[in-house]
Amino acid sequence: MLGKVQFLLRETGNLFAISLEGLRKTFDIRHWWKEYLRQCWFIAKVCSLPSILIAIPFGAVIALHVGTLNRQLGAESATGAAMVLAIVREASPVATALLIAGVGTHTLEVLQEQPRIDAIIVPIGGGSGAAGACIAAKAINPQIEVIGVQSEQAPAAYLSWKSGELDEAPNRTRAEGLSTATPFELPQRILRRMLDDFVLVSDDELDLATLVMIEKTRNLVEAAGAAALAGALKLRERLKGRSVALICSGGNISPAQLRELLT
């Protein structure tokens, strides 16, 4: 009995000692404040320029829309609107280039893990992800075939790639991640030079691919995320015997969408 009491008292004392030491260290800033400042400086160096380059075109677009909504048609407003439009035209390609460079890392990671890939299939909405995939894949191995997939209910990027012009198209797809009606100039310029093939799939084919991917891979993907699988199923005869990577770029399916898909 006495041993148990001694044990309890000893452990209680240790607990208080640890608590007091933690409290004392909380106010002892001599050791950690330098590391804190180093981390802050590192984050500022890495993030500041990309944040500014992204914020300028978005801020300009907001300013332009606010001015339009307020119907400011005076001379000063017209000058301001012209400046905003100039910022949008000049800065937005920089933001797009940063986005393309960022999303292209998924292809780098794929090829690091599986360097013998023969083909990469990537979903296309606006085209930034596919443009990044093309740049990364062709830089590592120009023989890798990059294939884009888009919903035939929102074919703006496909039509623009085929025609060589920026062609708008109706947007009626259920796949939110592929839902675009207007193509983007910089991704299209890259895709025209580097994308090997481009296929359209129906929304029903996207739904089927979503079900297959959920069942076979246990990844809870949305329709846009399963677009690459839908394209692979459509091209299965042509791809037979080849090593193919599928870019799964969306897992934002909602409970309501999932219930509708499963019923």
C-alpha cells in the first residue's frame, strides 16, 4: 500500500515539474524567436512574388467589374478602366504561366515513379493542366504521347485546338471541373504545339468512368477526375499493350452527386 502511495506522489510531482518547466519555457523567447524569423523570411521569399503576380490581374478584374456595375462613364473612369484592362492583358499571362508550371509537377512525379510511361492522358477544362503535362513530359522524353480529354458537352478547348483559333462553345456538361465555354490563349498555344491527340467523351461516359474508378481504385473522384479513364476506355484498342498514366485531377464529388451516380 505504501509503495502505491509513494508511486502516486512521485508521478504527481513529476507532472507538476513538467508543467512548471513548460510554463517557464513559454516565456523564454531567447531560443526560438530567431528560428521564427528565419521561417517568416523564407515564406516571404518563396510566396511574395507569385502572390503579387496572381493578385494583380484578379484585383484588376474586380476593379473593372466594380466600375462597370457602378456605371462610371466619366473621363477619369474611362482612363481607369483602360489602365485596368492593360493590367489584365499584360499580367494575366504571367499568372497563367505560374499555374501551368505548378500543375505540371504532377507529370514530373509520375515520370519519376514510372519512367517507362508510353502515354499520359490528362483532363482538359481550360487547358492549364494539359499544357503543364505536355511541357514536363516532352522535356523528359519527346516520345511520350500526351492525350487530352474533354466533355463533348463543353468542347471549347477541343474546337480551338482543332481550328487553331480561340473558339467559344456552349457549356452544358455536368462535370464541373471541365466546365468551360471560353478557351484560354496561352494554354492553347502550348497544346497546339505539343498535345499529340485530343478526344471528346460524353457525360454518360464520364459517369461510367467515375463509377469504375471509385470501385476499382477506391478513390472518391468526381467526373472531371475520371475523365482520363473515360478517354482511356474510349481509346482502349489503340492503347492496348502500352504503359499509360492517367491524371486524376479532381476529388470534389458531393454526397448528392454520389447518391445520384449510384442510383
